[in-house]
Amino acid sequence: MRSFILLFLVTIATSLSAGPWPRAKGDGYLKLYEFWLRFDEHYTSTGELDPNATLGLYNTAIYGEYGLTDRFTAVVNLPFYSRNVINEQVSGTRGDVLTPGEAISGLGDADIALRYGLNKPGAKFPVALTLTLGLPLGEDRGGELNNLQTGDGEFNQMLELSAGRSLGNNAYATASFGVNNRTNGFSDELRFGLEAGYALADRRVWLIGRLTGSESFQNGETAATFSSTSVFSNNAEYLSLGGEVNVYVTDKIGLSAGAATALSGRIIAAAPAYSAGIFVDLGK
């Protein structure tokens, strides 16, 4: 089994597409966040549930946006400390350690993106095109059995089209559709998502819901699945539901927390993942 966790990083921690609204020139957004996932069962390649040794992935990351112009926005997501853990396996009868636990730490795979607003700022129905590059900065074959990873070892490029609509001053809705080209023997992917947000308390509290999915083109090489246990995978598929709350403590500084899980999937973790962070919104 090779479980896939990148889905969470784009559905809850922070989405690199960030909707169809570019940042105004000179405006910025910076977020320091923690992400964690711990699971002991997974969805198999046929969509069934199957147990596995308890695995964990824990990331400390920075996410940022900056308005280069009123229509171009630069985006970065960098897990600067990533820890991948596999727990020891103990005999249920004698209590003997069958397989010792292991852990690795280091950089995680990073993403950089450029978002371009296809229509003028302030449009009632904004549409944007985003190019995201996945940089393989993490370790893809760590541990005694080469089955611990903080990255997948491949350079990918995703082109995504997003559109949205403000629903008054306190709500919005967006939809996105993209194709992710993967290298190093991994299959390409079709990505899609829906997002809606609603503001409370004079727009100081934002509640956000996301439904995202990924379908594999199944056009990669089987050699890419070189290990039997991991938190990254080839040919992963999922439909994920996530939620997030953002609270502005001051006009520019706020706290965020969220969770996401797979409603269905293939070759992915069968457990919820969580995030918590602090952000500075310089566009406020």
C-alpha cells in the first residue's frame, strides 16, 4: 500500500489555486501552519479498506501569496520541516517487537505557482488561470526499507482554471478544474474542486467548506510504486471533503484550523487529517 497525502495539502492547509481572485499589486498573505495525519488503515487499489502499520506525517510549513501586479499573483507553499513516522509492530500474543519503528525528518516537497486573472479586477464573475510547479525537495526513499518519505521524488506541473462569484459581502463560491502532469513514472491526474465560504461577526470569522477530487489517467509506469508502505503514491484517486475556520484576531492577523478526509478513494489514507495556523493578511 502507498497512501497519498498531498490531497490534504491542497484541500485544507491552503489551496495553491486560492480561487480566481488575484491579489492587488503589493498585497500579501502569509501563513505559518502545522499539518498532521496519523492512520492505521487505507483504501486499496479497488477502493476497499485494509489495515497497515500505523503511519504518521507531520509538517511545519509556510504558505504565502504576493500581488506582482493587479492580475498576476505569486504563490508558494513550503514544508520546511517534515517528519514521516512508521510505528513499531508488536506481536499481539507475546508482545515481541516484530518490526522496529522508524522516522525521518527534513524538507518536504514545495509548490510554487503563478495565478493570472483572465478578466479585469472587480469583475462580477472572475476567472483565473494558475500554473503550479511541484518541486521535489523532500526525501523519497528514506529509512531502512526505503519506505519513508517527505516527498515523492517527481517534478510535476499543474494547469488549473478557476471561476467564482461573490454572493453579497459575506459569502462566495468557486469551482476549479485542472490537469496535473507528473514525471518520474507517475501517472498524470485530473483535479477538480468546489469551495464555498461564509462570513460572520462583521467578516471577522470565515467558515469555509471544500469538496475536491482527483482521478488518475493510469498512464504511469508501475516502477514508480517502488515501496510497499508510504505516504505518497502513484495512481491515487479520491473524493475529499474538508472544512476550515479562519478568525481575524486583529484587522490583519488571524488564526485558522481545519480538517479533511476522503469520502472514497484508491491507494490513500483512510483517516482524517488536520491543520492549525496563524496568518497575516496584508490585503485587509
